[in-house]
Amino acid sequence: MNRLRNRLIGIFLAATLAPLALTIWITTSLLEESANTSSTARLDTVSKSLKVTARELYDRASDDLKRKARAGEIGPRKYEPIDRSSWPDAIKNFSGGLEGERVMRAGSDGNRLEYMVRHGNEIWVYSENLGEVAMDRLTREIREARRRLGRPPDRPDAVAVFRARLPAPRGSFPFPRAPLPHSAPS
């Protein structure tokens, strides 16, 4: 009698603990998958911070360039009206407008600022290098990060995660078991 009772208890424990362990394992796996959404929130925060930082850098560098030009710390490149045909397009566009001064990005991927100022019929251009900071590249990277945030993440739904992780014997599960789209094949 004791033997039968012990066997029944063992069968009962195996029948209840195995599905419980499987449920806990699947739940933990699903929670780990959902934790990946926090990286999307972090990317959103970082891209917004980077946008603010880039704008602040641009404004400060522009103000610094203007200050140096007005103080005579840097010399201008002068464009005279007689040579208008050889002027760069940006200078021609500026000269055709009504602004007295303008700061614009120039150089390789916007790694230089140019401060254009009217002096009579001449256009004086003061330049300052931003070093490794390429404002156009930075703008593209921020735009790309923001674009990626606008799409739903490339993640499988909970059913696909469940099917991929369910340890079913061959031929007994009605759906094919495929690896998750974001996981590397083993």
C-alpha cells in the first residue's frame, strides 16, 4: 500500500511540476523578450537628447564664429562682384537675398561653419572647422533613428515565441517549429 501511495504521489508531482516548470520557463522567456522594448524607449530618449545637443552645439559654434569675426580674430575670404561668375552657389544665393548675414554648414558632411556677411557689394566669408563633428551626418543619423522608431519593432508575436520554444515531440505538434526571426540559426 505504501508503495502504491508513493508511486501515485510521484506521478502526481511529475504531472504537476513539469507543466509548472515549463510555464515558468516560457513566462520568463516572454518577459525577457518584452524587456527589449525598453531599448526602443532608450533610443527615443537618446535621439531626442542628441538632437538638442547638436542644436546647442551648432548655436554655440555659430555665436563663437560671429564673435571671432567681429573681433577680428579670424580673417575673411572676400568675394568681389567682378568675380561673381566664379562664386560658389551658396555665396550667389546669399548675395541675391536680403539678409545682411548668414551662418551655414559647409565642408565634408557639414564639419565646417561659414559666416557670410555683406560689406557693400562684397561678400565676406569667415570659416571655422568643427573637427570631427559633421553636422549633416549627425542630422542624418538622428533622422534615421527617429524613422526607425516610427515603425513597429521587428519582433515576433507571443504565439511565435511560444511555438518556437515549446518542446513537442516530432510530428505531434500541428504547427512547424521555426527559429525566431531575430535569433541566429543554431
